[in-house]
Amino acid sequence: MPMIRRLPETLVNRIAAGEVVERPAAALKELVENAIDAGSTSIAVRLGEGGLGLIEVTDDGCGMTSAEMALALERHATSKLPDDAIELVATLGFRGEALPSIASVARLTMESRVRGADSGWQVAIDHGQQVGEGPAALPPGTRIRVEDLFGKVPARRKFLRSPRSEYAACLDVVRRLAMARPEVGFTLEHDGRRVLAVQGGQSLAARVAQLVARELADDGVVIDLARGPVKLTGVAGLPTFNRGVADHQYLFVNGRPVKDRLLVGAVRGAYADMLARDRHAVLALFLDLPPEEVDVNVHPAKTEVRFRDPAFVRGFIVSGLRHALDAAGQRSAQAPAAPAMANWQAEPITREAAPALGSLFAGRPEPYAVRDAGQVWRGYEASVLAPAARAEVAQAAPEPAASHPLGVARGQVANTYIVAEAEDGLVIVDQHAAHERLVLERLKAAGAQGAMAASQALLIPEVVELDEPDCDRLTEAASQLADHGLALERFGPDAMLIRAVPAALAGGNVQALVRDIADDLAQNGAALLLGERLDHVLATMACHGSVRAGRTLSVAEMNALLREMERTPRSGQCNHGRPTWVKLALEDVEKLFGRR
């Protein structure tokens, strides 16, 4: 057996660097977190070659003395743990391995000056070896420069991605940390080009909109919910403002950016009946709770956390998101696609085309004469051309459009789209999508009153075979599943017995339902229960029970649909996240006809 030996300090630091500094973005994250914990109000980041050539972080924080700088470069030395209560840590980092780990695999220059000092101090480290120190001239604060990362560790360097990919990861790190600290100003330069600049002192909503998507200012809702010491804040996009990938979801726990399965599952559950499965919400959520309620030490980079009461956390997030989205009423992301709008632009009228149109107006006075090419037609009589849409003539005086947000129905196009006149433009409603949402909300309202919790016993209980871990998870959740009408019992080590099902699912494939629930429990934890599975079932029922496209509606029916939409939460999107209505502003209509 080989002899046991103590590893040299340089190798120990490189091993630690493998956990802390696997790529430039990881080193940058550690340095920016240190700057935030130092009480900075302004942080400037400079990158070269995606961080492979240069990472420089300058802050205006508290700074360090020369003695503190020397101690900071030792392993397991930190100012962020005043005592041994590691579970109560309130800073972004505390292990004390970042600086020595980075210095062991790069050239590191650290300069710092405390407030009130005449000058600062500088220390230079080259891949673990100190190569110089002395006075430095800089404002109060700290500047750390990292060059040639993994320059002497080619085995690590060759596994890094291209400078462009590494830069993208660094940008994501800065964006997430800047989002969590709207009171701090951030700048980021890459290869001499400024790519990000945000001022300190912003509101959370303004900072999120600037960093995630500017459209969130108009197409998002602000979240501010508290339950005892637990608080949820942030900005969530309307369901109609969604993306094809989930990389625009930013989640934070006590100010730390995290990528946590439970939180991701909570977001998915909150939007379950408002988005198609291949679409994802755009949002930034900030969960704050007492430090003793969350363990942040389960991952070296602290990107994963463990909650003491995961069911409460998930339910709190789902209810907070749904409450905020309900308050949005019938709002919908109103950004018509540019190609669709371009189709409204009329082709210029050439002289060759003019005679064909001119025959329609032969003998008419000047207002109806054919103009020169490119000019706008004006003064058409209503009887000139047959309309492409039908409109029912009302016997009474038409209802004023100004009295309703979604306007008053004036007609129907292709027996699918309702055209309504609002005070400030035209509203076009997809009748099937809109009614689908209304039916779903009615079914859910009935469920909230206990109608959907009714259970129907099976004449012959069914047995569903599953993996043993799936059975364990279902057994643990059995009492909560029973509250929703699904009665399950353990039937041996790898099977479950289904004795009763929710009345809403009677006659359905209950075995497939139980398997889906087992999959959801495995992916998202016990907090995802049958209530959300029922939402999917109800959404399917609503789709089949809704007014279909192609059905002719009377004006009274159209207006009744519009009025119910105005009263119904989340009526701005169907059950799959598509908009139920869009508005063409009066200004846009005037532009189409050259009036603006």
C-alpha cells in the first residue's frame, strides 16, 4: 500500500480551486460577491478574452489594511463569520477559499485602501507564489486583477470553452448579482467595450426590467407578498410574455442567485394552466426568509439550497405568483409581431393598376377620383366594396365604446375573431381562446368551493405498478392526495392500489394519472400535488367546452363575452399562454392610412 503523505500547500490550493474556480465566471462571481459584502455602492468589472485573459473588479467598499490582505490570501480566513454559527450566515460567501484558490491558478494583483488612510497597499501573486508587495495609489476600496487564468494548468485550460462562451457566462453572473442589489451601481466592460451599466439606488422593478427585458415594465406584474418573516418580491411576466427556454427565470434566496429544483417547480406550477408545456415564464423572484429556515451549504458554489419546510415555500411562491397574475385582470402582452403589422402596409398604387380601380368610381366627383401612384385613397362610400366581415345591425343606438375597457363589439371576422371598438383603438378577440379561459376559471371557482374535491370510489380498485421509490413518494403524499379526492394505498413494495378518484376524473385513465403524479413528485418534490394535476385536467375540459372557432356569434353574444372577460382574472391569455386579445391603437390605424 502506498505511504500516506501530506499534500503540499500549492497542490491543496489547486484542488480547492477545482471546486471554487472551474471557469472564469466562477472566479468573477467570488470577486463580485466579496465586493458586495464589503458594503460597496459601485462595482466596476473589466474582462478580457471572456475572462481568460483578464478579470478585474474594482469597488468602493470598506477596503483592507496590508495585514488583512495578507490574511485574506490564506486558506479558510474570512471576515464574514463573526462566530461559529455557520448556519446563520448572512453574507454571500464565508468559506475564505476564493482568493487563495484563484491566486493558485492565475496571476493575481490585489490593491486596497481603507477609508481615512493616506495610501493603499498592493500584493502580487503568480500562480501561488508571492512576487511583490508595496504601496499603491487608488481611491478607498479594493481592486483585484486576475490575469492568465489557468495559464500554468494546461489540463484545466483546454477544457474551457471559447472566449465568447466564457464571456456569456460572466455576463450572466454580473447580471444576476446586479439584479439582487438594486442599491449598488454596476458596470461591465469586455475587451474595451462597455456592455452593461446600471445606476445604484434603483427600484427592484426598474432594475429587473433593465437587466432581464425592458418589456417587463409594461408586460409584467410586481410581486410583494409577506407571510410572517417570509417575504416574496420581484417581477413576473404576464403569461403571454413568454420564451421558448427557461434561461430568463432568475431566482434568489436571501439575496443569493440560486438554481433550485423546488423553486423552478413552483414557478412551473404557478403558470401551469396559463402556459404551453414548451413555453416558459420570464421573471425574477426574490425569496427572503430567516437563515435558520434554509441551508445554503449544500453546494460549494451555493447555487442550491435546502429548505426546512419545502411544502410551505413552494405553496407560498405559487400563491404569491398567482395572486399577482390574478390582479393583472385581462391584461395581455400587447406587442403585435412586426411581420404581422407589416402586412397592413398597402402596396403603392401604380398607374397600371389605377384603371381597374378607377372603374369603380367612374363618373364620381373629385373625392372619389383615382389619385397618382403612391397617394392615399380617401372618401370611399360605404357601398363601394362588400365588407370581408359581417356585423349585425343593432336595433337600438350603439353602445358607447368608452364605457368598457375591451370596447363594444362591432363585428366578427372569419367567424373566429371579434372586432370591438374601444375608446383608444380597435380590439380583436380570439373567441375560442377567450372563452376557453373563462370556462376554466369557472371550473376552478367551483373547485375552490369544494365541488372538485368530491371523490368517486372505484367498483374494482385498480393496481398500478411503479418503482419502489415512486411508491414511497406517493405513500408520503397519500393524505394530501386524499384531500383532492384520490385515495391510494400501498400494495406491496412496488405497487399502489387506487381505491377512489376525483369526481372530475371519473372514467379517465387513472393509472396514467398516478404515474404522472409520481413523475411530478420525483421531479419537484412532495409539494406538487393533485391540485395542479387537476388544473391540467380542467384546462382540457375547458378547451372542449368552449366556443369553437368558426361559430357565428350575435352581437349580444360577442358583447357578453367581452364583459365577462373584463370581470375574469387572467382573461388576457388562454390556457396555453397565447393572448386572447390584441389592440390596434388608434394612432397605429391612422399611420396605416397616412394620417400621421
